[in-house]
Amino acid sequence: MTDAGLPLDCRPHGLRKTFGRLLADAGATAHQIMAALGHLTLAEAERYTREADRRRGGRHAIQKLEDYKANRNPQTSSASLGKVAKTIGDSK
């Protein structure tokens, strides 16, 4: 731990978990995480990708809200809503 410049209270399991989270946050698949960490089952590796997907989903939701709030002008005119377009000729 000292040679790596890490606090002495770091534990190998915590470092391993951090590595798994960093891989998932970087977009690694569960299979890639499984290979990197040496997991024997996919379920162990999927734990990291589920957590990352939740965090990523939360960030995307907040970004959508910010984008929505920044664009206060509607994309379509309300005057044309509900009107049926006239068609030319007979459609059969």
C-alpha cells in the first residue's frame, strides 16, 4: 500500500471493488469485467454493470430535465395541433 501511495487502511477487496466499478463506469460489459476480475459467474460481474447503469440513468434523467428547462419554447406550434391535414385525391 505504501509503495502505491495508498492509505494504509485500504484493503484488497475494496481496491478490487473500486476497479470493478471503474470498469463498469467506463462502459465495460459484464463479460469484460468478469474476465478482468476473474469472476466465475456472470451474476458477480453483473452487479457492477447494474450499479453503473443506475448511476448513468440518473445522470441522463437529470440532463434531460436540464435540457427541458433550458428550452422553454415549444418545438411545435399549438395552432396546428389537432387539425387533420387535407389530402389530395381519393385514397382507396
